[in-house]
Amino acid sequence: MSRWKALPAELDPRVRQLLVRLRRLKDHNGLTMRQLAVRTGYSAKSWERYLSGRSVPPRDAVEAMARIGGEDPTRLLALHEVAVAAWRDRPLGSPGHGAPEEGVPEKDVPEHAVTEHAPAETVTTDAGPSAVAAVAPAPAGAEAAAPEPEQATTSATRAAEGPRISRRALSIALVSGSVALVLAASAAVLVAVRIMDDDKGGAPAPAGHAVSTAATTPAATRAAYSCHLARADGHWYAGNSRATDSTVAYGDSGPQVAEVQCLLRRAGISPGGIDGMFGPLTMGAVERFQRQAHLDVDGIAGPRTWKALRG
């Protein structure tokens, strides 16, 4: 495993986390800087600069490192985005201040093409030992003198790449759009249900007109009730019950409920269908009638409500 130099103390923790992860991937695969350069397309000197904390590696370099290490690049690229933002926010005057390097792969000398320099060889000729032929090693700073292609990146190329949209921002936008769509659909359903309930109410039936409603349930067909309104002895009857002092309330069912519903409709207040079921619609209609007749509003058809309904 490589012996790494300590990262700069002033390095942002978010940048440090990315570089430590990249160092571990390199060590795990047992790669030298030269091998890493050959496999990623970025020079060994560039990788030394990246992994020493002097510059943030480009996105393409990070993705190439993830592929070499057999790791899902998604997490590394997320760390890279955070590190790039932290690098750009560094204080003015700090080393390496400004935007990180753009990703331009660099051509490097393949590992198999590197040969060691032969030692100087002395050849003695007829003229004497003064004629010496030697093969001199290459100068020590030859590699450092070669210009790096990533420094030649123009501002026009950077502008063409444009800002990358954050994946997190895109996810938030998609979720928000889905929630808005669900809310809109729910509102449309509620409006449709309300309209259907109003349509069920219908208009009040005139006196002497017979209205029949047959309501069905999954278990069995309920009894059908009709409103045959007739006036006798100064009272109105609908032909379902002649009750005058019984109490009919929410949850009750039968002909007395149907009688209340018919008499409510005669009074111009719709209880819904004439089904003999004292449900929310019928209870609401009774309360409106009681309010109209200046009775105690309790939603229960008792003796006083019967008297007012019979009229």
C-alpha cells in the first residue's frame, strides 16, 4: 500500500472525503501512478496533483477511477459534485482558489514503452582512450517541461459544457410535479362526486305526482317506495305511513322514513332518493325543514316535525 503524504490542513472536509476515497481505490487495485495514467488517460503528474489535494480531479477522471475499482460511480460522482462546490467557495487568496480543472484526458507514455537508460559505455580506439562514446540519460526535468493539455482548455470549451443540473434538484422537481398531479386529480374527483350528489337530489315533486325510486344494494334489492301525495282531514299523506307522533332518526329505515322523505320533497326540500333509509341526506333535509318551520333543529323527525310536515 502507498505511503501517502498528509493532505493540507486547510483542505475542506468535503474535498478531503473525496480524495481519501480515491486514494483507497488506487491502493486497493495496487496501481502505480504510471499504471493509473495509462488506464484513465490522465497523466501521472496530474494524478499526483489531484491526490495530494492541490486540485480537484475532473468528473471524467473520477468516473474512470470508479470503473477501474469496480465500484458504482454514482456515489463517487455525488462526492465529486459536493467537493467541486466546496472548492469553488474557497476564500480569495487561498492556494488553488477558483473553479476546479476541466476534464481533458492527457496522453501519457504507455507503461510498456518506458525503458531504463543504459549506463555510459567507454570505447577505446586506435587513437587512444581519449575517444569515448557514452549514452547520456535523459534530463531529469524533461517530463515537467512538457505542457499539459488540460491547461490548454479554452474558456469557449468551458462555456459550451454549461452548468450541470444537480441530480438532487431534478429528483425534487419530479416529486413536486407528481404531488401536484395527484392533488389536481383528487380535486377533480371531489368536484365530480359533489355534482353527482346534487343531481341525485332532483327537483321537488308537485302535489298528486307519484315518484318511485328503487334503490339496490349488493346483497339484495330494497323495497321501492312511491310518493302518492293526497290531502285528507287537513293533513298531507304520501301513502307510505300515517304516523303522526312516532320518532324517526338517523339510521332508521322503513315506510315511516319514506313518508318523511316524501313530505320533505313536497315542502320543497330534497332528501335525495325516496329509499326509506334515514341517512345523511335525509338528516340534512330534516334540519333544513326544521329551520324553515322555526322548530328545534336536531335532525330528528319527532311529533312536532311530523305535525309541520303533515301541514
